[in-house]
Amino acid sequence: MVASSEFTNLFSPLALSAGESELQLRNRIVVPGHNSVFMTMTGPPTDRIHQYWLTKARGGAAMIITHLHDVAPRSTEADSPTIHIDESIERYQKISNSIRGEGTKFLIQLNHVGGEGSSRLNGGALLAPSAIRPTRNQLLPTAGETPHEMDLESIERIVAAFKVAASRASQAGFDGVEIQAEVSFLIAQFMSPQRNLRTDQYGGSFKNRMRFAKEVISAVRQGLGNDKVIGIRISGDEFLKGGIDQDEAVLIAKELESTGILDLIHVGAGPGGSAHIPPTYHRAGSFAYLSEGIRRAVALPVLSSQRINDPSIAEHMLREGISDLVAMNRAIMADPEMPLKAMQGRVDEIRHCIACNECISRNQAGIPIACTMNAEMGREANMLVTPARVTKDVMIVGGGPAGLECARVAALRGHNVTLFEKNSKLGGQALIAAKAPGREDFDEVYRYFSRQMELLGVKVKTNFKVTTDTITAIGPNVIVIATGSVSPTGGHPGGTVEIATVRQVLSGEIDCSNFNKVLIVDEDHSIKALSAADFLSNLDCHVELLTGALYAGAQTEFGTLQMVYERVLKKSVIIRPLTAISMVDGRTVVAINVLSEEETPIPDVDLIVTAGLSVAEDSLYHTSLGLVDEIYLIGDALAPRKMIDAILDGARTARQI
């Protein structure tokens, strides 16, 4: 198939050196290694991870890199798989063959987490070049464990472990190895002037700090053989005070290249702040400059990471010489067929990642990742779209995420679908979320699903309030109620302060430009209260945020939370943790500490904004029971939850019709 002329660089092949051989890549799109929690620390690769990778291969990616695999038993992360057992080799042989059968190359990532692991997993002490507490991300609840300083014997043992793991990777049929030397794992710890305070041959000078990495590279080549790829993933900037900065990253890349062993350098970012997995507040492609500096300094091919979510961005990076390959991780989680769609000129059909980081939030909680936009991700074997046995007339009430996904899948299965939405525009609460500063990418819900409705022939009726009379008049075979939820404002007796919800504020239903002092109450511990604070502080309001939790937005992914906290604190928003409203007297709000019960008056409040728990809007469902034989209640109308849950509801229900 001839690739779209719009992406001539993106879909040009690349002959990647593989030791003394070559590895032919069909295009420049790589799925980088990432933690899925689809595997266990001790078992072989699962059918679930196999289907996950295979779907991406079928979608057109040129190369897939696995999640990090531990090279030593004491190197452990929550779900870090192992290559040590023979069953893993046997399973990987089958997986490698199936992925190559789709035209995709397959690399394994090898790693030792060093001081970034947790002794809670196996009770053993962590190992690191120096006994220094990690500073990877102090917001993480696991941060702060002090490791044991490695002696020379343990260094030799771990270098040897990389060699053994590489040999087993070769037996397992991988096309090569990527060495993980980023995000403050062990190799990065040795390279870092912040983490490596040794005074022997492995510390001190730049050359000494690079010694361990170069020994690992040599050991991996010895174990892997001379006909497979060796890449290394490094940070283009750790964004840590005293850590590896952009200039030092260039020196590191050149020093690693000087071994004459490497075939590829993969440039990421972080682990400082939110750079490692950039949330929606980071503009797509905004970390490209890190790989650009390294590519101009080395002759080896450079693979660039960090929020490359669109083929146009990837094409620009390749055309301008910023990188030779592009890593598209969350982008291909959201749409594994993105490469094929771009190649075929179907760009408007791509389902873009919105960088909500729900996938990362689940990973941080130690549960399998999932994607807000793509309910099938991680459920590939169980969520096939099969033709309906009987074609039905399906009436869906509600054009939010749940109703839209239900309409999409039901239409794909061959049903005649009509979607009713009471407002003028599809998207539901995603439209409101997109009004918050830095969260404009949530408009992708409207863009993607609107286009899908057109392509699939779904009849869409906006500005249409459905009643039981409407249902009776239309006479569908199936009704799906996706009417969402409402946010009660509540009330405070004795108060004269105006009260509104976050939805009312962000949607513009209430004009907040004339309020001087606004109090926001975080009751559901999502990002909503902080988003409202971000929005209102741009209107020159004095904003205070009360939360009964230890910190606001406690259920928000850490990288996202760190960025929005930074945004609101820089705008002088006052955050009062462990605090609720005791009473309101006129325009004075009496705040109370939920533990000490100490009360603090906050005078001259003009507006209270509640970020409270929503209530299901399910009245139409109950009045429609009995009108048709097949009726479903989905999304927030079933129970108010996150958008990821609403879309999953829609996806599952459509498969039942």
C-alpha cells in the first residue's frame, strides 16, 4: 500500500544496524516500553499482554519494545516480569514470531531498578551506587527509601546478570535489547552526579560515572550476539536539581556512542516533575528539543519520546531532523490503528490520546492500565466487535461519552442507531472539562465521536429532550439511557453567599468575572476543584480551596496533580487541607479543621463553588421501563464515575444489544 503523501518521512523504511547485521523497520513509529501491570513479577508473559502487543503490531507500528524486565532477583517493580524462567523463553518465542508475522520488530527492555524499587515487595535491601534517598518524585507515596551502597562484587554480579538476561533474550527470539538507563533506575543512578557520590572507579569524574553503563552495554552485546539491535534509553534532561541536565545528556550520548556497540539511542525526559509522562498541561511534542540536541551530536539513530500524540507532529520531527524514529506510547494506546489510518490518509478517524493519564494513575495504584478513550485497550481478546445476529433500531438518549461510545459500537455491529442529545453539541461533561485551562485536549471527545457518527451513519438529533411520549412515538427495539448526572449545589442556612457548582463555573452558566473572593470546596477529591481554581484565578479572583483530605485532588494522577498544583500556587491560590465548611453567616464562611475541630472565619466571600459528588439523572429510565423489551442504563446515569468508566459502560452495553 502506498503511504499518504502527507507523511512521507513517517512511513519511510529504516535499516537499523543490528551489530554486524541490519534490522529493517517498515516505518518510523515505535511503541516504547511501559508498565502495563498485565504481567507478574515471577511468571511468564500472559495471553493478555500478548494480545495487547499483537494488536499494536497489526495496527502498523514498526517496532515494539517490552516493559522493563529485571535482570536480577533483587531488582523489582510492581509488575516487572522476568526472563529468568524457561517458560518465559518458550512463551516469548511464540509471541516474537506472531509479532514479526505482522511485520513488526520486537525488542525487550532490560533493567535494574536500583534504589528506585521498594523493599516491601521482597523484603530485601535496595542497591544503588550510593546510599542516597531517591528524588525521582517526592509526591509519590513510595519515594524516600534509602538503598544499600553497592560494593565492587555486587557491581560485577549485576553486569554479569545483564549478560545472562541478554543471552536469554536472544534465545527467546527478540530482535534486540533496549537497556533502560533513564528515570533514575540503576544505570541512570551511576551516571547522575546527584545520585552517584562514589570515590572509586565508578564515581567522581564523568568518565568514572559512565563506566558502569559502558560495562553493561559490553556485557549485553556479549550475551546477545552480533546480529541483534542494542539500544539504550536515556533522559534528555532529568529535571532534577543537581541531576543530569540537557548539556550533560548530550555528553552522555556521545560517550555511549563511543563504545562502538550501540545501534540506537532512545531519548526520554524526567523523572523530575511531570516530564517523564507528560499530562495534558504539556503541549504535544513539547519535549522534542531534548532529542534534537542529541541527534545533532551523534551519528547513531535517535528515537524520541514524550507526548508525541499525532502523526503530523511525528512527521514534523522527522522532516526537521529532530529524530530518526518516534515513540508513540499513549497515542497508540488510544488508537492502535493510528499508523494504518495515517498511512491510508484517514487522519480524521484517529482517536487521539488526551493525556488524561488515567493509564498512569492505574499503574501507580498497581492495577492493570486502561485507556479513557479506548475501552478495548487491555481487553482485546474479550471486546471484539462482532456483527449483530439481529439488526435492531436502537435509540440512545444522551450524547455524552457513554452514549457516544455505545452508538459507535452498536453502529459498527450493524444496528440502526439514533442518538438524542438535549444540548446543542455532543460531548457531555467532556466539553466542560475542556474549558479548564490546560485541558483543552478533552475536546477530542467531541471531535472524534462526531466524526464517527458521520462515518457510521448514526442519526444525531441535538437540542432534543426525550420524553416517554417520544419513545412511544418512535417505537425503537432498544433504548439506552445515557442521560448523565447532575451536581447539586447544596446550601448553607444563614448564608448570603452565592453558591455554584464547578460545572456551572466552567461552562459559563455563571459569570464569575465580578466576584472578588471565591471559596472552592473539594468534596469528591478529583481534579475538578483544582481545575476550577485554575480557571477562576485567571479572572483575578482571590481563590481559596478547602479540602477535607490531606491534599486537594487526592484521587488525581501524581504528574497531573503536581502540574495543576504548581499552576494554582503560582497564581496565589490558598489551599486549606483537612478543612470543611462548618457554617455560613452572611458572607462569612466558618471553616473547620476536620481533625482538630478548630474553626477559622473566612470573611467577605462572594461565591462558594462546590466540587461535590454528582447524582445520577435516571428518571427517564424509570419512567420508560415497560415501553420496550430491551432497555439499558449506562454511564453517569447508572452511577456517576469517571469518563473512563462511562465509555467502558457504553462499549460493553453495545456488545450486548
